[in-house]
Amino acid sequence: EDEGEGEGEGEEVVDGMGISDSLDLTYDPWQADVLKPSNELEIKAASFLIYVLLRHCRVELGEAEDAMFAAMVERGELREADIPLPVKDAPAVPSYFMLPSSVSGGTSEKMLMAYAFGHRVVKMPGKGARVKQLGQLIAHPVLFDRLLNPEDWKGGQARFTPMLVKPLPWLGVKNGGFLCLPRGVARFAPREMNDRMEEAREEMQRVYQGLNSLSQTPWQVDTSVLQVQRHLWNLGGNTAGLVQREKGEISPKPDLTKGATEEELKAWKKVAFLTIKANRENHSIGCDTENRLLQAEELVAESEFYFPHNVDFRGRAYPMPPNLNHLGADSTRALLRFARARPLGEKGEIWLWIHLSNLCGHDKVAMQDRIEWAQARYRDIEDSARNPIDGDRWWSKQDAPFQVLAACQELEKVLRLPKARRKAFESSLPIHQDGSCNGLQHYSALGRDQKGGEQVNLTLSAVPGDVYTAVMKVVAAKVAVEAKNGEAKAQLVDGHITRKMVKQTVMTSVYGVTLIGASAQILQRLRDTPALAGLEDNLLRPASGFLAKLTLQSLGEVFQSATASQNWLTEVARIMCKETGCPMQWVTPLGMPIIQPYRKERGFQVSLTQGY
């Protein structure tokens, strides 16, 4: 933000009086800026946004919260400088306002309007007798409390939620979706791309028609799955894919002065780091889980609701509500059903069996084998449907547990009927289907890659191809050869190569994953491998780089034409961008103009002490 050097004792000194009085907040930031370099305009714009943040953002506090923070300051648990103060020339607002009883839950509540953000200057020791001055933006402590306890703060709920009425139909770039929360048809699209789409309004009609069809499909909450999910979550999670709600404990730090060794201290630091990391990740996922369950509970009584859709800058359609939608993880998808049920007909029951087999991870065999595998587990299906909590919980041990539970409950209802009546059974259970590594499918089709096309199921076959297993076998063979030749990195991982270890790298290769990125992906898989548990990263990291290189090489061997097509397109994009100075752009078969918004990022320093 700002940095300078001054004379001082080298001790930390905090100025808690807010922004310096020398900062001129009345200066017009945009006067005579037309001819200035772009980097100066970026700095001015960033400074202006911070200025608006400091002047206008407020957070409401109840009287009890206000008194609690004041008591913490008195006890020394909180510094007065940690609570934002008004900046110069900030607009006057009432100190208190009355929260309506309809919002507070029955009784009117007196609320304090406090400044959400503030500014202070911190002096830090520099070289010699010098003192380094750093400007800091601070947030009110109540914001951190509410982020750590989202269940108790209704203001933390998402703005973009499912709609109770049909979304507005898309008619243009900015007309469609939510009624009162306007958003563009393409998220993260640069301005030039929006202009192109506006010019191509007629050519974009099929895009708009597709989005409108998705947006106007009605949905319902699966009440039985919601009840099970809420019950398990209230019990503490840590089952059926739900994260553990209780934080992991950290043992006391070894004391070197009381006989602890450096090795013990080093081991403790590693365990403590991983525990803190896991606690933070679980907390983040837990907040999303609670938010999702709250939204589902609010919608459970609705006969239908809708998900407005738009596209990303590449033309791929997504629901606009981020927490609860049918493209989420297993626990999210299982909460949703179509609001319009349809008779199963001739093949509906067959697809329910196939769907269940797929969800259990038994999806790399012929269709008839999947049906027979699922039918052989009728007793598990019946127990899961009738006793999801107190039964054997077979459903909770599967790859997609909550979707398996929903499928078991649907199948159990069907199987209760006489065979003659099953075709007329009206089902609203979504049957999800997915492509086989879509990016490689496109490249294989473009390059007419017969061998690669077989692996990603572009050719007829009784048994589906598995691209990840194909690449894994090539990598494992190369590792075995290198291990026999005495390569230490190969000897470390020989015999431990799995499909999961190469899957993410293969999947992201078509999106331009680098060797560094692939190494990081495989490193995490190595850490999760039981046979390698306990090994230090200084051993695993070289092995991950070794495997990443082999994986990308093996991918090129399995998908020769596809890899050649990708390399050709990469070179075309490089030449185009270099010679024209413009980002890569094209028009999709649906008539949507695409402009890639990828640019090199550059950091700069913002000054709040010299005007903006």
C-alpha cells in the first residue's frame, strides 16, 4: 500500500487514529488524466476504490457486541487501533438505528453502525536505526467473528439463490436471468467480447435458446435426502463425504529446554501445519455445506424453483446460484430432483440400475454387467432406502454416497410395484451422464486419432475405454524400466502408480497445464498414498516432477494426433498474439464470439499518503 523510511528506535508503533490528516480526500482523481500512462491510471483507480471503501462501508453491531469489544480493549485483549475510526470527510450517519422486529425475530433491536474498514500506519524496524513505515487496511473484528461463525450470521448468506419464478429469458448480452440482480450473459467476458456479442445478436439466438431452456427447467428439493444429510451434519459430519465439523487438536509443542529433541520438534511442526491446514479447509467446506443446507431447507416446501443460467467466456453453460445447483458435488446434486416427473417407460428401470452402478464406481464395464452388478445388491439397496441412518449404511461407503442413497430410494419404490405397473411409475430422479475427458475427445476428433478416440469412447465398443488407466499403464511400465536401471526416484514410486495419481494431470493437460502444475498435482497424490505416508517432501517432490514428465510424455504416445493438434493450435495462438497484439479469438459453431481474456498480470504499489 505505502512504504517509506524514517528515523526511530526500531520498535513497532501503531497509529490508531485512522487515515492521516494530510491525505486530501477532496482531490478529483480523474482531472487531467487523459494523457497519463496506463500504470498511473491503475494506481489512481485502486486508490480511489480504497478511498470509497473507507468512507462508505459499514457493519452493524448489536449493543451487546459493541460492549463486548469495548471490554476486550479494556482488558488488553484487543488494541484500540484494531477498531476502524472515521476517515476525514466521511459522510455522517446515525450512530444507532432500530432493526425492525420482522428482521430481528420478534423484538426491535438497537444496532450500531460502525466503520467496516480503516487505515493505519505501522512502523517496523528497518536497516540500522531506520524505521520502515507501512500503511495497512484494517477490518472491524466483528467481520472476522461473522466469517468464522456463518451459521449465526444471516448477512453472510449468498445473494444469488434459486428463483421461485421463471428467470427472465435471455434476449441480449445484458437482458436475462435474475429479476433484480442484473448479470451479463457471459461471466468474466472482456468488454470487447460483450460488444462483439451485441453485434452478433442474431447469430447468438441458439445460445440464448439453450440458456432459456436450462433456466426454465423446474426443480424440487429431495426431502428424504435433505433430512439424512442434515442429521449426519448435525452429528458432526465426517461420514458419507461430509467433512469433520470438529477441529483437529494439536498436541503441546515439544520444549527443547525440557529434553525434547530437534527431530521431535520438526515432526511436531509438520503435524501441526497439516492439522491447521486441514482445519481451515474443513471450515471453508463446512461453511459451504451449512449454507447449502439452509438454502435447501428454505426451498423444501416449494413445489418448484429455477436456476438461471449464463455462460463463461468460452461458452460453457453454468447455473448462476453458486451454492445449491445440479452441477455441484455429490452432496449438492443429491438434494435436487426435477419438479416434473415422467413415466419410466420401456427403458427407465434399466437406466436406474445403470445409474446406480455408475455412482458406485462400477462404470468401466459393459452396460449389462452394470445392470447385473447393481441387481445383485438388492438387499443393500433395500436396507439403504428404508434405514439410511440405523441400517448398514452401504450407501455411505460408495463413490457418490448421497446420490446412491437417492437412487436406492427411487429403485426401492419401483421394485415394490408389480412388474406390469413399473413402466407407468413416474420418476423425477436426474440421471447424470458425463463425457470421457471432453477436451481429449475434441482433440481426438479434430485429429481423427483412432487410438486416442478408442480411449475416450468416440468409437463403438461393448466395454468403455478408460483414458486414465491407459496412460497409467504406460507410466507404470516406464517407471519399472527406470527403476531397474537404478533411478532412485523411480525406485521410490515403483509399484505405487495408480489411476488416481495421473488422472488430474491427464484431465488438465488439454487446458495447458505446465510441468510445474502437473508436479504439484502428482505431489499431492503421492502424499495421499498409504505406502508412502511419512516420507518427507524433499523425497516426494523430486519424484513428483519425475512422474509429471513421464505422464505428459505418455499422454503424447497414447494420443499422438490429439497432442499434435494441441501443439499446432498453441503455436497458432502464440503467433497470432505476438503479431497482432490482440488476444486469441474465434466464433463457436453456435455463433458465439469468444475472446480469451488471458493477460500477464503486473503488480504495483498503491499510495494513500500522497493523494490519489
